Amino acid sequence: MSRARQESLEKLKNWVLGRNSQITKLAQGQGIGSRLDHSEEFEIDGKKYRRFKWKINKKAANATLKELANKDSHKVWAEADVPVDSDASNASDEG
């Protein structure tokens, strides 16, 4: 993963996990360079989940990120199914 994407993902992670209320909000990407898009809730084996997709923003301040987004603004760089009732403080750095 490029340094620019790694830094953006780290900023996004810190933004989301920094405050309990942030896990339910979308990052718009100002100053971060990337965002999390999410799906409707769905169920697997009786547990509710929401799928989050990490995308790069076209309006990113970082030139590398901006160039990547301008090539394909819909590209999903990573995705994760997150339990809806999970505690954000238990999130791990896997993956």
C-alpha cells in the first residue's frame, strides 16, 4: 500500500475510533483524503452487520490520493463487515 493511502487510512481510523459517536457517521474526507461508505444493515447467522467500503476522495489534498481517485473514484480499496452492536473500543488493527 502506498504511503499516501496508508496515512489516509490511519487518519480515517483515528477519526472513527477517536470518539464513540463517530463510528455511526461517515467520514467526508476533508483533511483525511478518504472516506467510508456504508451499506444498509444486513443479517448473517442472526447477527446484524453493516458493510463499510474505504474509498479515496477526488478532493483529497494529497496529490497522490487525488490522482488515484480521479482515475477511478468508485474503486473500493478495502471493505469490512462490522457488527452493528459492536463496541468501537474493541476494534483491532487486523487486515
